[in-house]
Amino acid sequence: MTRAPHPSGPTFVRIRNYATAALLTGGLMALAACGSGNSSEDTGKDPATRTSTPAATSSADPEATAKVQLLDAYRHYWDEKTAAYAKASMSGTKLEAYAKGDALGLAQSDLKNLKTSGQVTTGKPRIDPQVTSLDLQKKVPLAEITDCVDVSAWKVLDAKTKSEVALPKNRRTKYVSNVTAERWGKRWIVLDVKPEDRAC
């Protein structure tokens, strides 16, 4: 299935800038107007993003099964995205298997900015995704996820010196993100990621 070309213009730039405001410097500076983010307590969660995944659900409940599969795909999206940002390149990752459309375009823009700035990332974000909408009756099943993304432990480094890049102290490091995904065949694909200027 093909998707529309990645959009451009003021609206897209605004979304892209905020989406990476808590992370990247250079072309994507943090929004000084945002309230300071409150870091979440260390809950001992593992990598990117890992929160506990529900046990496999019986196929007798298609909706519950779909939710498990959706969240698993979303976590893989974040794992692959984190791996790509750690080297400022999608090479060797499977990000394109989990993201298309605007979500993939956003990641590609971030990676371009990281590479241009001579930066990479270290650490992992924490996520807490919840499925807020699921329509399996559509010709192409559609889902919405609301996530709380905490990037306080996701650091930007100078690629050569490996020294940490200072970011604005009043940037938002924990924010609400709204995600759209579709099921293409048997796989859920993340299509759009829209962060809000709102703490969670």
C-alpha cells in the first residue's frame, strides 16, 4: 500500500520541531515557551520504551488480540527509532517496517538534522501507550494510541567527542503524543505521531 508524500509547509515544520524539541538541538531547538517537564519516577522499566506487554490473548477476542499486536508493533517502532537515532542513520534498523507516511518522514527529518549537526543520541525514552480507539471493521483497520513520552533519559551527544550536548533547561521532557496506526495485512504500521504541548 502506498501513502501520500511526506507533507511540507509551516504546519508540518511546527509539528516536527515540537516533536523533537525535547531532544534535538541545531535546527530543531526546544520551545522556550513550554513549561518545564516533570521527569517520571524511575520505575525500572527496560529499554525504549518497554512497559509490560499483556500476555497473549485468545483469538476468541479479536479486539483484545489486535490491541496486543498494535502495542507490540508500536514498541518495536520506538526500539528501531531509538537505534537509528543512536547512530544518526536508519541503516541496519527495521524502522521502515514499523513506520510509514508522516511517522517515517518525521524520523528521517530528525536523522538528517542529527547527521548535519554531527550528533547522535544515547539512552532510551520511556513510553506508556494506551489504545484509545480501534476500528477493525474498516477496510483498512485503524487505531489511535495516546502515549506519555518521557525523553529525560534520552541524551544528545557530540558524535565525535561523545560529550553530552547541553539542551535548554526549560524544554518539555515529558509530553502527550497522539499516534495513528493502520493494519496493513497482518501488520500494524505507525503512520502519524503528533506530540502535544502538554505534560503527562
